[in-house]
Amino acid sequence: MPGRLATTTERAGHRRVRRPRRGSAPAVTVATLLALVLLGLPAAVSAQPEAHCVDAHRFVTEALDMAAVTEPDTLDDWRTDRRVPGCRVTAAGLTDGSARDAAVALFDALRDAGWTRTPDPRDAPGEASLRFRRGGADCLYSFYTGGILGTEAEAIVDDARVPTRGEARYNVAVQCIPAAPAAPRDPGRTPLEEPWD
């Protein structure tokens, strides 16, 4: 089971409403997870690490009408140089504008929804990857087009958002870990001079 897929039926502030096809969205329910636990089978969705992705998943599905799969993941924490349990949201959406306009709309909508930049972002704004914080999680939002991940989750969400004439598909990969204080900085350097590794 690759995670959970969620869609919404309306997009506020967009030119048209996109409704998902019936039967195209597998869902992991509480009853399914409980049955897996009671049977002693490993659940594909871990409750603890995925808690950091709840707000990110809700944002992409509800605010942007994207199809999304959330999965546990182990991520490099740039603040501690350790691998930490976290989660990943893989999402696909449709736009009738340019990819650039969709990326700008994504990051503007994040700010409008109350997400704030992390105190020590260490992100890649020139590559459309920005780190935001909300609800105890630091999440790196990466905008892309062209299906570059090659994962099962990406295939699922891409199948749930098939562009029609005049539309283009775009994707967002979100990686979340627990929020933490900013890393100490060298007092003699500006943030732009700090090393990224």
C-alpha cells in the first residue's frame, strides 16, 4: 500500500473546478490500519513520522486541489547532520497557466495559509525549493514538472491528475521533519555566506 491519496472537489480562486474520477483514489482508513496492526502486519503508513506531514498534505489537497500521497521517510537533517524520521508528500496538480505562474502561486498560497519561512532555511530558491514551518514541522516544498522522481507515489498522483487540452500537470514534493531551533551561525558571516553542506 503506497500511502494515502486525497483529493478535494473544489479549488477556490482558480478558473475551473477539477473533480477526481470515481474509483481512482485508493485510501488508507483508520479501520484498515487498525486491522493491519491487529493482524500483526506492517502498516505502510506510520502514524508518528507522518504526523509532521498532516498540515502539508492538507494544504496541497485542500488549498491547491492536488492529488497527494503521504509516506514515512528518513531524511537528512541539515541542522544536526543526522538522519531523522520524517515524511514525504508527493503531489500532482493541474494548471491552465505556465509552470512559473503555478510555482509562484504555490509559494504565495503557502504564505497566505499561515506557513512561515524557517529560521535557517538552507533551501534552494533558484530551484523552486523553499523551506516553510507550521504546526511543529519544517517542510521543504519543491516544485517541479516532468515526473522526475520515478516513484510509485508519483505515478499514483500523476494518474489522478491527467491534463486535458490547455492544461499542464505540475508536481510538488514535500519533505517534513520536526521543527527545531536554527543552527548556530558563524558571527562573522552573513546568511548568504554560510556553507550549505
